[in-house]
Amino acid sequence: GAQQVRGLHLAARRLQLQAVQVSQRHSAEMFNPSFYADSQQQTVRPTSAPSADPHLDRVNYLKSLPRNQALREFETEESKVNQTLLSFPNESQWESFIKLHALGSQLSHPNYGKREVGLLYAAAQESGVAIAESTFLAMLRAHLAPSIRGARTPQRRLSPNSIASALGVLDDMHSHGYNIMTEDILLLLHEAAGPAPPPAGPGAQLTPTQKKSREQQILAQSKMLNLVAHLPAPPSDALVLTLLQRHAAQDDWRTFWAAWALPPQHMRSRTAAMYRLVFDAVASRDNQREALKVLRSCVPDMERETPPVRLEGEIAGAVQKCIDVAMPGMERKQWEKVGGEFGPLWRRCERGKSEEWGVEELLDDM
């Protein structure tokens, strides 16, 4: 495992030196991705998958690791270089080199920078190989990744150079014939626009300047929901769930409810996973008004979905959490006998956690 990663690292570092030599023969402008716009108009988009390359498997392996473990795997011995691999890199090898550097940059590894990603990209362009869509996405992630090198918390504010490089990658993707209005790209841009997590720990607070910056970033992130209307297909369940999770984490409830409205706006039904998330998120907010709102609106809506979402299992448990917030002070044993607005709902949830009870039965009982 680690030995193969070392070999790939050394090969990529040697290729980086080759890319620097390329940069010395040309002006610095050639490393701006938009420099290649004219030549890319004639690039033929690959119609077949790249040839099998074990190095790509190693890159995928590194991506699956926790950050600290991945950084340890990147450590190498500079004395071991695979010279043969670097003589005439093929399309798959270029892909693995660029993706390795992009991942290293994304992890803020000290030996991998965003500039090196651009150098390798320029050298690959010079060699005439086609650039795979997944390679463009890897470069985009690198340019949009927050810098955490030497910082206690991630710095979400991207530099002008990083933003320009990311826009250049998108421009090149479009020139290559790839669709840049995809959910993957939307989520990358959405995440990059958002703020870093707030400081944690006792007494941790944002300064007035940090608070204002955070509010501006949340606003910019919320506006990105407008891009969903330009996607070639209705938003997927995964996209809606991700948007809900992110805006709940940001405590941005206005945009959270805007994301909740996306499925019916596109003639799609909400799923059981969405309902569980909305009940859990509202309960965690510990706001009585919001809990009452979600119980009175979302629970009846469950039966109107296609197929209906049943009040059972983890959803039933999440609804009970909302009832706890909506009716504070009530002990659980009291719900076994109490009537009122939420007594029958509580008992249906209790049975639904072990049996299949639907919302229709709930409404009949109320």
C-alpha cells in the first residue's frame, strides 16, 4: 500500500520538475487554463474509459482515507524514482499525476500546491493527451479547497487567484465539451461559497468582523440555490439532502426551507430520508415555534407523497423529538394517556417504531 503510494508520489514529483521546465520555455500566461481555449475547441472528448492504471487505484485509495492518515501515506523517499514511467506518460498516467497533486493540494500537504496542479495540467496539455472529466473535477476541488495549513480552523475565504483558477477550469471543461451545469459542480461551488465552522469550545465567539463575513458568505451560499433551476434535470434526492444538511448546520433556516421546497417545485416527491432529516434538524434547533410548525405541516404532508412516507422506525423517533420540543415539560409516560393535539401522534410514533403505521391511521385517530 504505502510503497506503491511512494512510487506514485516520486513519479509525480519528477513530472512536476518537467512541468517547471516547460514553464521556463513559455510565458507564465500559458499556465492559465484559459490560455488553451483555442486549442481545446479541437480536442476530441474521450469516448472510452482510460486504460487500467494501478496508480489511479492508489489515488482513489488515498481519497478514501481520513485526512491525517492520507497525509502520512503521502510521505516519500526522494531517492526512489521510477524513471521509466516518466519517459512518455500516457493519458492514464497523466491523469493519476494530476489527481495525486490535486488531492495533495486539497489536503494542504506542504509539498503540493495549487500552482503545481496548474503546471502539471499545462504539461499534460503540451503532450496532447485528452483530459478526462474526472481530472477537471479533481483540479476544481483543489482550487476551491480551503487552506488549513498552519491554521486552527479551515479558512473558507478563497484568494482571487484560487477563484480565477477555478473559473479557468470551468471554462476549459466547457471548451472540452463537458457539461459544467451538473450537481457535482454545483455542490463544489456551494460548499466553497459557505463559511468555515464557527469556533468551538467554552466561551468561543466570533468577532464582529468574523460575524459579518460569515453572514455575507451564508448569503452568497444561499443564492446558489438559484442555480438548481438551470440544471438539466430535476434535483436528485442526494442533492436535496446535502443542501438541507449544510444549511441546517449553518443555522440558515430560511435557505433550509427553500431547499425543502425544491422537490415539489420540480414535481418530485420527498423521501423518507428527507422527512427524517427535517424532523431531526428542527428538533436539534430546540425552537418551540419551529417544532410546532413542522409537526402541523410536515406530518400531514407525508401521506400526500408518492409513495406515502410512513410514520415508522427512525422517522417516528424523530417526530417524537419534535413533540418534546413543542411541548416542553411533558414526561414520556404522560403521553401514554394524554389527549390533545399531540397525544395520539405520540402513541402512533411509539407503535410505529416497531410496527408499520402510516400517517393515514394517525389522522384517523386524531
